[in-house]
Amino acid sequence: MQIRSAAERDHAAIVRIILPTIRAGETYALDRDLSASDALTYWTSADRKTYVAEQDGAVLGTYYLRANQAGGGAHVANCGFMTDAAAADRGIARAMGTHALEQARAQGFTAMQFNFVVSTNVRAVRLWESLGFAAVGRLPGAFRHPGLGSVDALVMFQTL
């Protein structure tokens, strides 16, 4: 598997990966009716660097890396990750997470923070903990899950 900077030629694959996750509304606090164009703009906007995970010519996952905040918070990285549902359990998310930590260090970030990890996204929470993140905050009932109702969101953090 190769992880590389996304290019315009990857846009269709990125949309194919991110739209089903957005539509499901179970893990990201985004409008479930977001258009494909607006979803792509969100994922690839100028304030972030977007990457794709590719295997045998197929894009199987994508993530972005950006500063979590401007000014005094710009030394802390933030990321978003999505994997093609058909590529689940193949180590794509772990590889992207490891790559993101390496890229964040190389770009001079001193920490990484995930602002809003939905607590019912057990696979993500387990992955981030295995990569050295700790839940440093819990936001009670902060996410309206389409099937479970109000659930907690976690703030996860790691010093680099």
C-alpha cells in the first residue's frame, strides 16, 4: 500500500469514499445532505493537506492533515480519516494514522488532537488509543446519532 498526497485525479475516488460515511451520519458531525461538491471542498480545502491510501491502483482511504487552530494553537495538528467500507479490516486506517503522525512530526507539529470522536465509533477509538492517543475530554450527548440518539463525543490527544 502507498500513501501519497491527493491529486485532482483522486477527487472522484475521495467523493466515493467520503459520501457514504457522511450520508450514514454515524461518525462525522457533517450535514448528511452535503452535496458531493461541498463534501469534496470540505475534505480538500486550502487549509489542509489531503492524502490517499492506494493499493494496486485503487484508492481505499483518505485523510487530511491541518492545524487544529490558528495562531497560538497552530502547533497542534488535526486530521480527518475515512476508509472505503469495502476495504474495512485491511489495515488502511492504521496505515493512514501512522502516516499522519509521521507527516505531522515532519511538518513541525508538536501534538495532534481529534476534536470530536463519536464514542460509539468503537473501532476508531480503539485504533487511536493503540496509536498513542488518550481521551482527554468527554462531551456528554454532543452527537446526535441517527440510530442511537444522543451519544458522547471524545476529545483525543497525543503529544508528538
